[in-house]
Amino acid sequence: MGEEGLSLGTFLFMLFNFAVLVAGLSYLLFKPIRKIIAERQTRVQDELAAAAREREEAAKTRREAEAILEEAREQAFALVEQARVEAEKLRQEKLAETKKELARLAERNRAELQYARERVVEEVRQEMVGLVMAVAEKVLAETMDPATHRRFIEHFLQGLAEREAKGERWRP
């Protein structure tokens, strides 16, 4: 068998050499590579698991932060509402206090006006008594004693007051 082709013996020898080469490479090269790949795969899976745990922890932390933020919002809202209620209460108290002060001032002004009115009425009455006495002296042309004058004038003024109370006006 020369140049014409491969003989069966050579082919089997080559096949055997190839099998030994594959087995040697598998033992010497592929086995360590598989071990490195398995280690790398384990490390990647561990890192993925750690990343998943961290992601879960981050999500948990985010949920807790959101809950804290929501609670803070609720507390802020409650504080604002409480401040609004207190402000309204204070406004109502100030309004009531102001109303009381105004009522007190109005009552005092009424009392002062009543006192001033009574004083003016008394002054007018005294002046009228004097005028009536002067007119009565001249009209009657006789002198009356002061007590009679006083009774006459009091009677006249009383009649005027009664007419005024009835709503009638005095006309000379």
C-alpha cells in the first residue's frame, strides 16, 4: 500500500493516537478548564444570588423609606391641621373678646349718653323754671312766694313731661 491510500492499520493507529490525544487533552486541559468554568459559573450564580438579595434588600429599604415618608407626610398634615384648628380657635377667642369689649364700650357710651341727656334735661328744666318764673311774675304782675312759684312750675313741667311721654309736642 503505498501511495495509494491509507491502510487499515495506519487508520486504526491514527484513530488510536487521536483518542489518546483527546483523552490526554481532556485530562490535562479540558478537565481544568471545566473546573474553572464550573467555579466561574458558581461564582456568577453566587453573585447573581447576592445581587438578588441586595435588590430585595434595596426594595425592602425603599418600601420602608416610602412608609416613613408617608408617615412623615401624615404627621405634617396632622400638624398643619392642628395649627389650623388652633389658629381658628384663637381667631374665635379674639373675636369673642373683641365683641365683649365692643359691647362693654357700647354700654358705657349708652350710660354716658343717658347721663348727659339727663343732665341736659335738668339744665333745661332749671332754665325753664327760671324763665317761667320771670314770665309768671310779669304776666301776673304780682309776686308769688317762691314755694308757690315752684309748685306752679313743677305742675307745668310735669304736664309737659306727660305730653312728651304720650308723643305730643308742646306748642306755645
